[in-house]
Amino acid sequence: GLFAQNTTEGLLPVAEGLVRDLEALKARVKEQKLDPQLLLELPAAQAAQIGESQLPSGENIYAGNDLADLAASLEGIGKLTALLRTVVAPVDPKLDADLGAAQAAAEADLAALKQDAGFPAYGTVSPDERAKLAADMAGLAQALDRLPAVIGVN
């Protein structure tokens, strides 16, 4: 409806179903136990996946909202990384600084693409800008990959 017909007409039941599903998912997630290993590995894996597969060619062909998705992913990675940096900073200040610099570089290069109305469609992003974002995510992934050894969870 959104992309093929360019309208939200008739989509209220679908939206209500999505809200019900999200509420059920929220309840199920609260019941799950978090694996510390996963918390260490997830940000690096996500950054690597974004840099290697999503940014070079784009992922959301019809929506064109890849940059907004990237902003949300960077925000999530940043929240997890901020928690982990409090543990890392006293043990490995260089890694702490590297994590901060890598996150800041990715956020700055993404922010440079933002326009008054938000992010442009991904199809308008030049190959050089895409490569720069992909390199930012690769650098972030490399810094994040060093976390398990420093924290002592292998």
C-alpha cells in the first residue's frame, strides 16, 4: 500500500496488527535473559554487516530510507558501546578513545548528508559518499571487535 499504491488508505488494520505484534514482542523480550557475550559481539557484527553489505549498494530500494536506517543503527550501536566503554575506559584507554573516535566519525559523515527535510533517498548518494560511510562502519566494527578480549569474555 505504501510503495505500490502510494497511499495509507486501508492500512489501518495492518498498522493495528503491527502494534499488537510489537507489544507481544516487547513482552517476550523482557522475559529473555541477556547473554553478555552477545552484547559484546552484536555491535561489531551489526557495524560490519552494514559496512560490507548494506551501504555499498543500498538495502531499501523502494523506500530509499537507508540513511535513516543507518542513523537508527548507529544510535543503537552507540548506546551499547557507551555502556561497554564505562568498563573499557579504565582498563584500555586507547580502545575507549578509538571507540569514541570511530563512532563520532561515522555519525559526522552521516550527518553531513542530512538535508533540511531529513536524509535524501539513498539512490542520490554518490559512490564516494557510500564508500566513506562503509569505511566508517568497517573502522567502527574493527574497534568493537577488540572489546571481548579487553573485557575478558572470549
